[in-house]
Amino acid sequence: MNPKIKKLVGNFIFVALIALLLWPTSRTYFQQQLMNIGLFRPKLEVPPKTDRGGTGTADPADHVTFIRHSGETVRVTELRGKVVFINFWATWCGPCRAEMPSINVLYDKFKDNPQVEFLVVEIEGEKEKASAFMKKQKLTLPVSYPNSEIPQEWLSGSIPSTVILDKSGNLVTRHEGMADYSAPEVTAFIQELIDK
């Protein structure tokens, strides 16, 4: 093959690959494939405790509320006695969209268990966009929206972010960034919290 043609073909393939990576739908697909091969496992470890300034100080989660897509208000304190999985995301966030199918797999495993609660929180309150995204992706996740300040221990600015609370309402793990929540170790982690 002529060296000039070979170089042109090579450049074309390179540009095409870059374009595919920049195109949101393709980027999401590639991110999901990377999750499928095990590159994005969530950290399932207790985050370091923060000093709340002495005994008797209120838990920052005591006043946290969310609004379900249906309009119902959910107070986190009223979910005590359940393991609570909270994912913070936005409709414009590529890594958030990429991990949603894995969260849906986890949700399907526990959706009929009354001891587990899922709050998939679209942080910007974009109800129409969130609903359209869920329908387009054929996801059955229960979307909620912030109705109060979110504690910095849960969401420090980076999305996607996921926290899991134990039955006493204690933060038992927090993961920032995209992750594969369909992994067996996540199911086992939640089941262990249920069984405690």
C-alpha cells in the first residue's frame, strides 16, 4: 500500500476513534464495557470519621429530606431500620449515566426487600430530563430530588457519588466516581448489613 494512503487511513482511524470517545453515547458504552471487565469496582470501606465538635452534636443527616418523583417527601431519619443506598447523579453526567444500568441490576435484586431503600438522587431537580433518561434507558430506578442540604460527608461535590447507610443510619461506605454496582461483592455487602 502506498505510504501516503496508509498514513491517511491511519489518521482517519485515529480521528474516528477520538470522535467516538467524545460522542456521549459512545463514551458511555466504552465506560460500561470497562466496568464489565472489572475496572470500576466500588470501594466498600468505612470512610474516616469526621469530628462533629463534641458529644451531643446532631448528626448532619438528621434533617436530610428528599422528594420522590411521585412528590412524596422522604426523611432519611424515617428510614432507620433499613439499609439505605443513595446515589447522587445528574442527567448531564456521562459517568453517572454509564453506571445507572449496574445500579438498576442491584435495585432489581433488593426492590422487594422491605429492609432496603434506594434513593437515586438527581441533584439538580431536572425531573423531566431524569424521567426521559430513565424511560429511554428502560431503567426502573426510583428517582428522587434534594429537598434539603446534603451533608458534605455524603456529597462533597463530585458526582457520581454513592453512600450506603446501615440500619442505624450510620454511613458505612462512600464511593466517589463511576462504579459497577452489579458486582457480587456489592450484593454481599448489602446483604451483610441486612443480616446485622
